[in-house]
Amino acid sequence: MNGPPTTLRRAACARCLRPQATCLCALARPTAHHTEVLVLQHPHEQRQAKNSVALLRLSLAHCEVCVGERFAPEALQALLHRPGRHARLLYPDVPAAPAPPAAMGHAAGAPLRLVVIDATWRKSLRMLLEHPALAALPRLTLDAPAPTRYRTIRAARRADQVSTLEATVQALAMLEGPPFDGAPLLDAFGRFVDGVAARQRPQAATGRA
């Protein structure tokens, strides 16, 4: 007698953790940078095939990704504040979560730790409001984000919304100036978007009546 059916799991790449069929390793572009990057990733985003953080993590040597929706205060403090580093949060100054007053004592050229929230707009705002230590960080705002290619595969509620990868690359360019070259990584991201869009088209065609 046959036993219960078993669920076949797709083999995953040990490096990028994606299914072998959608492995990102060939797209990774090692990108020199000095600013540490901490990505606080909502658990829902970790499961999204369209998410850009996996490619970002593969390409940036100093990039830490921590998955969670709610963090214990002590654990969050340890993540945000590393010895010798000044933390800054990449997030717009919005009425629902206004930026704190400009902090004093950050010397120009001092090592930085850039904190990025990877979540939908609604979920990122909730994470910010529920974590006072996060909301208290000095902000870095992208005044005029470059046009995004992300809309090809993912809808956005705000006109200025871009992918986490694009926002982080633009922020690093602001912080580090000309020595930082994010163009190869943005080009790789464009090819990632094209690949996802190509896989979506057959699914859309199959779903039509």
C-alpha cells in the first residue's frame, strides 16, 4: 500500500537561497562601499520572488539582512548601534512619522551604518511607529529618486517609491560621492526585473479566458 504523498521541494541555491531555476548568483555585481548597510526585512518580503534584497546582499560586502516584524528593544539597539558607527535611517520625512530634529556631533566623514526598511509602505510605517529606537534615528531622505524599473513587476502606492535595492544604491551614492559606482548593480537589477517580467508573461497568458 502506498504511503501519503510527499511534497517535492525545489532545490535551492545555497548562496542566494533562491530556487535553482531563479538563482541570482550570476547577476551579483561586487560593489565597493564603505558604509555599512543594515536591512530590516519584513518576513513577507523574504518570501517574495520579486524582492530585490537578495541581489543587494550578494553584491554588497558590508550588508546585513535581519528578518523580522517586531524586534526586542535590546536586540534592536544592538543592530542599530555598532561601535564607531553612526546610524542613519533611509526613510522620508512624512507627517505620520516626522523625522527627529537634526542630530549634533556627527563628524563629516565618520563611518556610517545605513538602516533600510524592506517592506511595503504600510508595513514599513508600522515598523517605524512600533520601534521608538528606529524612529529616533537621524534620517536620510532621497529628495528626487531616480525613475524606477520596478513598476514593470510590482505596483507602488506612491509615485516616489522605488525598490529597496535602487533606494540603497542611490543613498550610498549620496553618502560616498563619486568613489561609489552603483551603475553595474543597477544594470544587474534591470536584468533581474526583465527576467521576472518574462516569467510572469506566460502565467498571465495561461490565466486568460
